[in-house]
Amino acid sequence: MRNFRSIAKLGTVSCLVLASLAFSACSGGTASTATNTAPPKPARQPSQATFLAVGDIMLSRGVARVIDNARDPLVPFSALEKEFLSTDFNFGNLESPVSGNDSRVGKGLVFNARKADIAGLVKYKFKVVNLANNHALDQGANGLQFTRDFLTQQGIEFLGVGADLSEAWKPKFVEANGIKIGFVGASYASINDGGVARNNYVARVEDEDQLKAAIESARKQSDFVVVTMHAGIEYVRLPDRTQVKFARAAVDFGADVVIGAHPHWVQVAEEYNGKMIYYSLGNFIFDQRKPETILGLMLKVNVKTTADPDQRALLDSIEYMPVVIEKWESPYGHALRG
């Protein structure tokens, strides 16, 4: 596998600036006394939008106990308050459904988040989250429906799930400073079944025709497209064939950046056809304790538009911000530090 760039041992924040090319086209006229030349579009005011992208967020099980000990649902997020509030919005993979039954906080591999514990997502500007993952149906179809409705009530867009596959593949959008950013999400599975069972609630990574249509739709309605995938083998550094196939197809179909989750480790990244693919950002909020699972990567994504009204938004820069999950046994909960 070629062109992989390791990001597993970042010790400092680095910045990657991608150059972009602007293309123009001209057409010849016909011999005529009248001209049909349209007047040029007026220049637009250049703008910039910034968001943080994080990995797996699980607000169940041990994380719920930490919140109880601290008596504060913001504690899993609050150490990075300055970073969260410095952006226009933020994005992550929410791996715990909200069933509405707050007496359950999940156990084993079945997750459930309490309604109050979503407060950190709201306060810290998580305007869009991916729900297409192998825990989407941990609380059944009714639990997934409640999750979708509750997030909508909180002003949070969700990706990759719906009442049917048409809704699951529907792009979602966040607008900031006049720049409209589209998001598309898909998963290798909807329950912890090894990827075997299928249903009509969760977008699946193998459905490339649906992926292509979703990205094309997102491009028509937005200035910049982010595709996220929940796939791969857990606890390994390299992506598997499913991840690579999906991510590269997403770029070929028009994605501007691809961001992955699920392996619980930070995986390698690659530049493919001029676009960045981050195969896994690792854990962001989780109760796993092994060394590799307490390390995550946060991306600060800067998107800009130019004065050219016909040019799509450009990826101006991506800053890599390593994070560490710590103090799980502390009554004050854990903290994440950049």
C-alpha cells in the first residue's frame, strides 16, 4: 500500500497547506451581429470557516460514571473548551445512541447515553455528528429514532442514518461565514454483528452507487464536502481494504476530505489525488484504558473561499492536534489535552 503518511506519533501541532488550482473555460462565439455574452459575475467577499473534527465519542458506560462523579456533563469536554469555542462549529462520531431511557447507561458492548449528557455536544458547538456506526442500533430502531429526534431538537445535524436508506444517505449541511459545508456518512455495520446483518436504517460503505449520488448531491448544494466512514479493523495502525476502497472512491466521486473512525487507534493518513484521507482519528471520549486507545487526533480544518464566485471553497489548512484521555478514575473525570 503506497502513499501512506503516518500520523501516529505526532508530538507537536503541524500544519498542512494544500495548494489548489483554479480552472477557467472559455467558449467561442458565432458570427452574428448580436452578442449573447452574459455579464461577468461580481467578485465575492473572500471568507473562511473553521471546524474541529474528532474521533469516537462514547457518552455511556464508564464515561457516564465519570460524569456522575463530577456531577457535570461537560467534564469529558471542558479541558478543551478554548479550542472548541475558537471554531465556527465542530464534528465527531457519536457512538452512543440516546434512547430516552436515562436509567440505563449501557454495559458491555451495548451503549446508551442519557439526555443530559449530550450537553457537552451542544455547548461546545458540535453542529453535526455521524451516527452511522456499529452501535447505531444498540437501543433498537426506536432508540435510533429517539436519538435522531433528540439531536434535531438540540440543533445537531446527524449523518448516515434515517427512517430509510434514502434519508440515511441524505447529505447534511452546516453554513459558517457564508461557506456551506456538506457532510456524508456511512458505516461497515449498524450493529455489532461483524458486518453481516443489513437493514434500511444505516448507510453502508459498500454501496458505492449511493455514495456517488450522495456526494454529487452534496457538491451541488455546498461549497465543500466532507465524507466520514466508520470502518476498519479495531486496534491496528493500518486501514483495511474496505476503508481504502471506500475512501478513495469518495475522493474520486468529489469529496474534498475523508475522515474515518472505528478502529479506536489513530491510523495512518494518505494524500490521494490531491485530497487528504484520515483513516481513523482514534478515540476522543471513551473509557478504554490501553495506551493506544487513550491517544487520539483532533483536526482543525480551515476552509476558505476566494473572490472568484465560480470557484468552490478550498482546503486552506489542516492542523494536527494530538489529544490524550486521562484521569479516568479521578472524581473530577478525565481531561483531554492538546
